[in-house]
Amino acid sequence: MISMTPIRLSKGQAIGITVELPNTHLVIAATATGYIMCGALDVALLDRLLGHRGIVAGRSLGVRNLTDLLDRPLESVTAGAAQQGIEPGMTGRDALEILLATEA
């Protein structure tokens, strides 16, 4: 099952996506320019193989739902995300706020 949920933040709105798979869930929150995701995201692979695309993404561990994704710290971020001011250790919510602020 796939569910999509609006995430209202002070700088605008992101979209939350949850994909229920056997024995796991993929949890993503996206804006027009970037996204954050659960531990299934391979940040190193994005930078190594797709670095030329400037993908703006961050990864958070121990995520089971959208609330976790917003509240937990980012464990790693792509080079593209770092260029936007998104850093490991900041919450997913703070990262999305930065993305939304740059889109305004």
C-alpha cells in the first residue's frame, strides 16, 4: 500500500509518502527540490554514481513513520543537500524548512 500525506510546515508544504512493503516501510518526505528518507536511501551511492545531478537528499535512521522522519536527526546528506545548508544532525523537519525556504 502507498499513502501520501501533506506535511504542513512554516515555510510551505511537503508531501509525505509511505510505501508498505513486506517486513519494511519506505518513508519519504519531498519538496519540489529535494527529499529526506528513511535508512533505505543510499546517500553514498547517490553522490558516487549520480553526483553530477546535484541530488538534494538526506537520510535518517530508525524511522518507522512520517513523525519519526520529521523528528529524528539526519544521519547523512548528499553533497547537493550540503550545498543548500542541510547538515547531518539536523532534524528532518529543519531540513524540509530549508528546502521550502529556497523554493519560495
